[in-house]
Amino acid sequence: MKESEIIDLFKMKTGEDVIVGPGDDCAVLPGVSFDQYTVVTTDMLIEGTHFLKDQITAKQLAKKSLAVNLSDIAAMGAQPTYVFLSLALPKEISDQWITEFALAFKNECLRQNITLVGGDTNRSSNLIVVNPVVHGTVLKKHLKTRSGARKGDLICVTGPVGDSRAGLRLLQVQSLTSPGSDSLIKAHFEPTAQLQEGFFLGREAAVTAMMDVSDGVAADLSKLLKSSNCEGSIQLEKIPVSSELKDFCCLTKQNVFEFAALGGEDYVLLLTVNENNFLKLQSDFRSECGKDLICIGKITDGSSSKVSYFLNGQNYLLKNSSFEHFE
Ligand code: ADP
Ligand code: MG
């Protein structure tokens, strides 16, 4: 079974108190006051699957495990509040490693103004597992989900993609070297959640749907289109890429835009915007967040959740090799 088929096995009927159940970046539940929602997410990092212990430091792992969860909170237009942390630690792990991990995790919570309120700690036979659960809050009128995209909306991203995937490739193939490899590897080990960006975009009515990019723009856009019952077209050359990624793709002889579209672990935001309000939103986003909102495509007619790709005006068949846990 594929990951999505397994998740489907766990779907159950939910009551009216569940505003959004499985299938979005966070679950959306009743809030602490009548005008708010509580959002909750969990994302697990497993040694060997998501990281190699000898390559990532305890500090980097602590920050990354929180960032990937905060990114789901940002995707809803919400602000994080509380975190639980469950840990599985093998016997071989040193006290120094655990101490460094704990210190970094707490420092990051302080920096993000969130409180660690619980968790679970267990001995595992041989792998480290880190599993935060993050709660957040959002005004009802500012909630964004994956399901609001409409025909004619512009498809946008909030930053460059593909660096993390290239960083991972450099770690996997040690013989590979590229001029910007430090920056690509950093993107893989030290992603940041776009909380300020998500919060700003949540308040903007012109934003019709939003999610974060964890599995790559191509795979994640398909999910957004499925939730919104739409289709989309992407102009690959509009996808923002770093100069380091350009160098890497030149060296490894692959198309940089295709590589970036398939990416993964980018943790930028992917959103759809009402076309008439785009220029104003782009300008406000630049003043508020100090970065560009980049339009990469458009929501088109149809309901099949299909994405058509174009490169310099020509149809482009994207090799669909984005990450799938259960193949
Ligand atoms: P994200 O990448 O944003 O964290 P995922 O693709 O991992 O989202 O998960 C998709 C959706 O499926 C999420 O809403 C998540 O809560 C839900 N989900 C994943 N695994 C399970 C499970 N075992 N039981 C119920 N829901 C699940
Ligand atoms: Mg997500």
C-alpha cells in the first residue's frame, strides 16, 4: 500500500467539533474563545529514514524536528503555542548528546515563544525517534486550508526550493562536490519554518489556499489541488532557485527547475492567490516579510487535480520521482 492508502484506512467519521480532520497540514479544532480555532500537528523524524545520526548534530536535529512541525502551523496562518515532545532513545546514545538536544530544543521553544508542556521518553532497541506535537491558535477568519483554491487563482511560493534535496544528495554521494555545497547541506539540516510569512498571509483575504512544502512543490501541489478539486499549470522556469542549486544541477547535468519542482523538505509556503489582488499582496508581502512572493503558475479549469508543466512555453513531462515512504 502507498502512504496515502494507509492513511485512508484510519479515516473515521468526525463530529461537527472537528473543523478539519486528517488531510490538511494541521487538524483544526475548537479554540479557546468563540472567535479562535486551535490547530494541532505532529511530524515524526526517524533515524535512518529522515536523518543519519553521524551526519546531523544533536542541536540541528532538535531545531529541525521543531521547524518541520512549526511549518505546518505556519501553513494554516496560525501561531504556535504549546509543544509536546516524544522521544525514543537507544542505549548507545551519550548523555552529552541528550543534554545538547534538550538544551537546543528548549532554546528554540523560547525563541519561538512556545512552551514545552509534556511528552514521552522511552528506550528504543536501536533507533532515535523524535516526535513533537505542536499546538497553535488562529482567528477563525484568518484560517487557511488546502481546499480554497479556485479557477483563475495564481499559484505562488514564498522562497527558493530544491536546495534541501541537493544537500541530501551531496550527503548521500560523498564523491560529489559542488561550489555551494555548504549552503545546500545547511538548507537540508537547518530548515526554518516561515511563521511570520504564514501569519501575514493568513490575515490576507486574497490568499485562497495554503500549505507548506515538505514533499516537494510537485507532490504538494497535487495534494492542494485534490483538496480544492482543481487543476493547475506550472511554468517551471518561474520556480525560484538559488545560484548554489544552479551550480549543482549544472555539475550533475540535470534541469534545475525540474530538480527544484521535485525537491522536498523545502518548508516554504505554497499558496493560491486571487489574481486581481496579487500585485498588492506581493508588494505588502515584500514590505512586511522582506521577501518576494513568487508566482509560478495558475489554477486552471477542471477537477482532476492534474498539474500541467511547461518549460519556456513548451509542454514538459515531469519525471515523478518525489519521495514516497511506502513503495
Ligand atoms: P504533512 O506533510 O503536512 O505533515 P502528511 O502528508 O504527513 O502531512 O499527512 C497528511 C495528512 O494525513 C495529515 O493531515 C495527517 O494528520 C494525516 N495522517 C497521517 N498519518 C495518519 C494516521 N496514521 N492516522 C490519521 N491521520 C494521519
Ligand atoms: Mg505540511
